[in-house]
Amino acid sequence: MSNAVTADQSNTNNSPISANDTSNNSTQYQPQLIEAAQQAKWANDKRYEVGNEPSDKPSRYMLSMFPYPSGKLHMGHVRNYTISDVLSRYYRLKGYEVMQPMGWDGFGLPAENAAIANQTPPAAWTFANIDNMRAQLKLLGLSIDWSREFATCSPEYYQWEQWLFLQLYKKGLVYKKLSTVNWDPVDNTVLANEQVIDGKGWRSGAPVEKRDIPMYYFNITDYADELLDDLDQLEGHWPSEVLTMQRNWIGRSSGMEVHFPYVLAGQENTLDVFTTRPDTLMGVTYMAVAAEHPLAQYASEQDDTIAQFCALCKKGSVAEADLAKAEKIGMDTGLTVTHPLTGEEVPVWVANYVLMSYGSGAVMAVPAHDERDYEFATKYNLPIKQVIDIPNGYFDEIEAEAKANDTAANLAYTERNTLVNSGEFDGLDFEQAFDVMLAKLEPQELAKKKIQYRLRDWGVSRQRYWGCPIPMVNCEHCGTVPVEEQDLPVVLPTDVVPDGRGNPLKNIPEFVNTTCPKCGNPAERETDTFDTFVESSWYYARFASPNDAQNMVNKSAANKWLPVDQYIGGVEHAVMHLLYARFFHKLMRDENLVSGNEPFANLMTQGMVLAGTFYRVNADGSTTYYFAEDIDIEFDERGQPIKALLKADGQPVTIGKIEKMSKSKNNGVDPQLTIDKYGADTVRLYTLFTAPADQTLEWSDDALKGPYNFVKKVWRIATEHMQALADANLSLDALNNNALNTDDLSKEAKNLRRKTHETIAKIDNDLGDRLALNTPVSSLMELSNELASFKASSEQDLRVQHEALVDLLTMLSVYAPHVGEHLLEALGLESSALTYPAVDENALVQDTITMVVQVNGKMRGKMDVAPNSDPEQLKVQARTMESVAKFITGDIKKEIVVPNKLVNIVVAG
């Protein structure tokens, strides 16, 4: 196969094949050859690198969530980055200066686990994976500015989050406090919630304990109102489900803090609780406190049984979701507090479902109107007092269902209604009760109105090695002291092989031992590292000036590129990552590093890639999953699998569910193998054509043949067109540079031009306005069909065909850049200078349209007429058609004209 022909070459060799090479192989579409050549050209030209200097072009920042360097791409990566690339290429054609960068979320627990398994330092494992994944990404033909690449595990990057941490520490936005964590007593390490399996450590199998350890926190709650209120600015630009999830996570609630007085060891105090339902205050029958609460600790000192119970509560996961599912257990402390309205003594229980780290570590229990309290009260035979009116029959369905399932019905009524059994408050609704109770209790300092958030301050300390060191020093004389800015970065040692038992940094004297920045005496470095969400919370901003050694973010570069115009990633990041990134943007704004309030102007959450699963359940109850290529599958007439046999032994396997591609289910598809077989352009087209980008994609190897055949069809059309041009001795230079004369076009040529310009307009609208990425591929396929059926019978027809083909290839290059640009270059065009085709409004005007003629609802003919013709003239023309007249065998009762579509003649008889 010859090199692509450029504009300054002879027009006698203007096809993707050489005029002198007529071998069969050279006329065929061979993606591996042309894709490698195009990628090399882009790299040599530094085609997609952009600068930070002012430009007369509008800027566009396109970003997909950067990957964790696990070692190999999966199809989720392919889909994510193809979406971003299609939009990037589209906006370049539209005249924008587009930045599409790529980096690596380098720190993380998987690298430590891999290091333990392979006895390899996490740094070596991570950077080797980065090299591998970078090569894979380049095979996809992504228009990435690789000059901006960085890994977050490099000191040049993480020194700046250390710097920002110090600024926040000075401002009081960072603090240190005890926090309850999951602790593995065998491995002597903190476990993430997902590392606790059935109450045991994932690696050691030891029962997990709750332990209080000192941790650093970002005071994100200081920004809670702004984080919540600014979501309104994102309406219509972010998916509504993501906005709802963030609002719920922040969870601003207006309620009342109520104080329950008590006397303990001669000291007066109050047990403080926050409630959003003060209207149920008269229904409180017990108080529940966390095992770490001072009242529980006091009771433990008096009673060894309570102490043992509190120790039991400290075992198990601290995850909110796990607590919700766990069995509710408790013990009466023997202590009481005084009800602020009734003066009655209320017993205090210690319960495992109350966490000290949430609120005050205490809740007022109203079993009649809270499902969790009801479950607890019925278990321990505690009083249940109804104080909200319950409609008749409200629990009938619940009780019937419980009876059918032989379970206990939870009869807590949690809705708002009129108060009952509440003395002077009877008959009041929620708002009235709130106001009256507050008016009574506030003067006595027994209650106050309060805004509370579900959002908690962000604990960023992790007791693990592979992360960014926290720039603090612990001095026995001065306490906790920040590292001096000039001593940044605090560099993480990279030649460490962890063994999974505690943080290895503690055992590295060269790292730990230092001097106190304040007094100069010997001191120890903090060995905790940052939560890896810290790195991913500001990487988007660093891409604006990745090589700036003087600033975390260069303000002028940030002003040019930020906010990100289009951010793309999975909905699973809707809360944590996106919330923390929004928080960091506001922190950087307040440090005068960036402008604006939000980091991402528009957000798209792409759907997951799914695939079928095949498995066997083993004798020991475990499950073995098999790769699809190891299975012989029999399909029914609808293409659904009905039988599966393992090739190795010919025995049946179970056909499982369609699930998210994963290593554990062996249902992933290696992008490398697919690209090797079909080419990157086909894979790109398939991932976007098969389903809307924000919906799940069900993978099918067979379905790849459709986009592959489409690309081959376009190749054939281009090849035949270039041969026709050569036969007609038409100059490509003249075709490409001279305006098309549209006078006296044939009907077929007009139709092709109309289809071409309708397609231009539709794809422009789909990508620019609707963000619909699948429908443009359908439009391109339709246009290719028109081109394939068009028979050029004159030089003018060839010129119209040429215009349509160039426009098709230009739009196709957004999705399939290798073949699109290769063929455009073969047509004499410079691919680096391409622009999106302009719509010729005149081409959209139809001289004639075809209308259907019916007799009694059945089609009897067609007629070509001028658009918007007079209905009476249409009726006359329809009646005189020979194919229609012979069916008018009776009186005409009615004639119906649907403008520009049909004429229906209703005949009696």
C-alpha cells in the first residue's frame, strides 16, 4: 500500500492505492497499516499539543476521568476516552483550540496489594503499568496532548497538594482529631470499609475491631452551604441524578438540638441530640449512645458486663451501610436523663447502631415513629408510645406481607401528621409543634434551632505506604508542627516492598527521623499518607500548567482553560470524587489560584460496558467463571444464547447474567485483541454507535462486523471514486479549491447534495447541542448508502459526488480518524487543516417532492410535485394518473390531502 497522497502530489495517483499496484491486497482496507502510519504522523507533527498563550480561537477543555494504572485497558476505558476524543475532534473541526490531556492516578491500595503479591515496589509496578497503558491508549488514535502528561505519584505533582495542605492548616481548614476506624489486629493496619468482609479482615481473616486513632481532616463542612447551593448553577449541565446524589450526600437538614439534663457524680450536664422530628419529642422512650460516649464509658467503669458489651461494639465495620444491615444490639447502662418537656426520667442504652463519629454520638429514640428504634424497642421490650396520628388501615398491607413471609412487621409510622398523646401539643401539625416546643425550651436553654449536615469533614489520613506523605512533624516538645514550605516536597521512598503488616514507613529511620521545624530538637515525620481522593481532586487544574515549578496552578493558564468544558466519567464517582473536586476548586479559588466557583461546566456520565458470563458452581460451593472464547455457545433464532459447553471438556456450563465487565467474572474483552482484529476505528465506532453514550453497552463480538463493514464500504466508495476521477482526468486541486457550480444539477445530484447537507446539519446539532454520540454514526451510514447508490453519469455528477465524499470523510474522521484522514489525504486534502463542513441552505431546498396517491387507503401510485403545491391541483393531478384512475370505480366521496405527503381518494362502493 502506498503512502497517502498529499495536496502537492500528482493527481494521477490519488487513491488509497498506487495506480501501478493492482494486487488484491493493496485494494483492501488494512487498518493495521494505515492506523500505525496516521499515529506516527500525528506524533511527529505534535498535532494535538496546545499552548497556554492567548489565541484568537475559542478554547475548549475536554477531559475524561483519568485512569488508575492497573496495567491493561478495559472496554470501559475505551468507551470513556473515545467519547472525549470524538467531542475533541469535532470541536477542532469547528475552529476551537482544544486541550485533551491525559495523566495517571498513580497512588492507591491496589499497587500495595500487587507489591505484596509480587514482591515488587509499588513504584516500579505503577510506572511499568503506565508505560503499558500509554501504548494501548495511543493505539486508539486519541487526539491527546501528551506533553501535559503526569502521574500523581511523582513528587513534582504531589508537592503542591502538600503545599496547599499547609496553607489550609494555617487557615484552620485542616485539623487533627481521634477517629474511629476499622482495625485489623493481626496485620496491624487500618482497613477500608470494602476490605472488611463479614466482619473480618480481607487478608488476615481476623475479626475487625473499631479503634480510635488520630487523623487529619479537611474542614469541608465549612463549605457545605456553598457546595449545596452551587449545585443550582449546574442544573441542565450535569445529569439530574448526580445533582440529586450530591444534594442527598451533603444532606442539609433543619432541625432542633435538644438537651436532656442529667447529674453524674455530682456534676450537672446535658445529653445533646439533634433531631429533624422534634414533633415526636413526646414519644421518646429511651436514649441510645455509642459505646465510646462518655455516659457509656462511665457505665463501663461501674459494671464489667457493660464494659464487655462496649468492647464488643467496638468490633466490626464502621461503615454506615454495614451498621444499617447489622443486627441491632444494646444494653441498659442503668443511667437516666431527664426529658426536657415532661421531666420524666428516660433510660440510657448503649447501642451498636450509634457511632461516636456521627453527630454527638447519641440519639433520642422514638420507637413508634422510627423504624430502627422500633426494631430495637421490640427486641428489648422497651415502651413504644404513639404521638403522631396514624391513618386507619395504614399498616394493613405491611402486616399482611409480614404474615405471608412469617416475619415481624415493623409498625413504625414515619410520616408527618397531627400530634396525639402529646398533652398541650395535641392537634398541632409539624411546623406548629416545632415552633411551640422551641418557644418553650429555648428560654430554658434546653433546645435551639440548628442546621445540620449529613456531610462530615473529610478524613484524609491513611495508614498506608503508597500515598502522598502528609507534611507534618510530631515533636515531643512542640506537638504537631507543619513542615516548612521550603522543605517541600516530603518525598515518599520508592524502593519499599510492603508486606501488608502495618505501614512500612514507620520502619524507615531515614524517612521518620527528622528535626522539629520549630525547636530544632529530634522529631518524627508523620507516617500517614493522604487519601488518594486528594490527588484526583485537583488534577484537572494541574493539566492547565503541568510543568510549572513555581505554582500549584498558573493563574493565567487556568483562566484560559478552566473550567473544564466537558467532563466525562462513570456515575459511580457521582459523590466522592466529584464532590471533593468541587471542594478543592473552591479551596484553590480562595488561594487565588483559579477563578470561578465550579471545576466542571458540563458533565456526562457514560454507561457501563456489559458482557455475558459463563460459570460452574464447584463442589465446595465456590464459583469458577470462564472466558467467552473458551465456550461453545448455541444461540436461538433471536440470537440469544441457549446452551453453552466448555471447549476443554465438552461439558455444560451455566449461562449467567449480563454483567459489568470485570476480571473476577472473566467476562472482559481485551481491547488489544479487538483492535488487532478489526482496527481501532471499528472499535471506536462500535463503542459509540451501539448505544447512547450515557446508557449501558452490551458487548457483542459479532456486532463489531457492522461498523467494520461500514468502514470497508466507505473505503470501497473512495477507491471507486478516485478511479472515476482518474478516468475522467479531473484534477483534485481544481475539485478541492474551486466552488461547486450547482446550476443545472440532475435530480439525483440534487438529492445527493440535499442528503449531504442534511447530514452535516444533523450531526452538527447532535454533537454540538444534543451531545448525542450514537446517532451521527447512523447518519454517516445513511449518507454512505446514498453515495454507494449514486451513479455519476457526468463530470458535474462527479463533482457533486466528490463534495459528498469529502464531507462524509471529514465527519467520519471525528469517529474513525485513521481511515477518515487517510482517505482525505488521498483525495488531496491536508488533514491538519480540515474544518467542519458548512451547510449550504440552498441544497436543503427541494424542487420537487414525491407524494403517495391512495384510493381507499391503498397506495395506487406516486407523483413528483412542487413542495407545498395547491391541494386542489394535487387532487386533479392524482385523479388523472393512469395507475389511479382505474381504481376510481364509483363516486368520489372525499379527497384527503396531507401536505407534502399523500393524497387519499375515498370512493363509494
